[in-house]
Amino acid sequence: MSNPSDVPPQQPGAQPPASGNVPPAGPQQPPANPPFPPGYQAPPPGYQAPPPGYQGQPAPASGFRFEMPTDRPRNFGDALPAGGLSGMFKVAVMPTELKVSYWIWLIGGLLGLLGGIIGLFGSFVLIAFAPAIGLLVLLLVIVALMLATAQIILAMKMKEGREWARFALTILVGISLVLALISSGIADGRAGGNLPGFLISLVATVLMWLPNAQAWFVANRGRI
């Protein structure tokens, strides 16, 4: 007679009896809808998750950043002042820095024209006594007249909000410095340029690039 406490041997291929303390075989599957943390907001419909490793867009850099002008003139007519020279003394709504810069450029250009005309007569007299130096002075006076004319036109285009005109005026300051150094070394500065004039032009250039003036140019990009 068998003992009831004896456990019969397990047959080959038979499954062990299930027990409440034994986990089921195989990896556990996560729940289909895991619970979200408190305060979680579901993304809007159509949202696409960013790619792996995405760090987000960098914050825009603060402060001044130089950019090449994109409003360059397409033809000769775009380089001329709108309405001709009639609006020379009509100051548009600009920051105070640009108004001061514009008047410096305009008055300096007009004085440059006047000084160039006087320099022409002086160069003719100098040619009679020293032809080589006189011809050089005449050449510099002609260049100074051209720069003065360009300065007036560029100042009027700058007043219209053209960034390319501001960029050209900045380059004009460098040319004026070279002209001032050459003219100060010959003919006692009678060649149409001088260092004080360069310093005044430098002040006008700095005023054009101040933050308030820069913001005005940026605000007028889409209105021109």
C-alpha cells in the first residue's frame, strides 16, 4: 500500500504544476498604454518626433552681427536717388544717429565739390611752375571730385534705407584716408583731401553702424 505523502515521479515531457509564486516563463511584455507622469500633455495631432540626438535649435545670437547687403542695385537707375536731387534736404523718419550721419555726408560732399573746383584752378597754376607735381595734383583733384559726387548720391540712397549705400560709404572712408595721406604729403594739402575731413567722415561712418541705426535698416528691409 502506497504512502499518500509520496509524490509520484514526473513523467518525461510533462509541465510542472503552476504555482502562484512562480512567474510565467519568457520575457515580460510592457503594458500597451504605460501611465504618463503627472502634468504630461499629449502632443498635438500630426506631431513628428525629432530625430535621435536632436538638441533643439540654437538661440539667436544677441548683439550686432555684420551681414553683407542683399539690396544691391540691379541697374544704373537703382543707384540714383529716388526723385532726383529734389529730396536732398528732405530727411526721412530716421533715428537721430542716421540724421546726423546723413547731414555730415551731405555737407561734406558739397564742400568737397566746392574744394575740388577751387583745387582745379590751383592745379592749373601749379602745372605752370612744376608740371609733374601739378599733373599729379590735378589727377587727385579729379578723383576727389568724383568721390564727393559719389558721397552725395550714396548719402541720399542711405537716407532711403539702402544698406548697400551704407556699405559703400564705409568703403569710401578708406579711400578718403588714402587720398588724405597722399594729398597731405604733396602741395601742402591742396589735392582735395585732408586728415580732418577723414576724421569727420569716420564719425559719420560710426553713427551709421550703431545698434539703433542697424535696427532701422533691418526694419526697412521688407519695405523697399
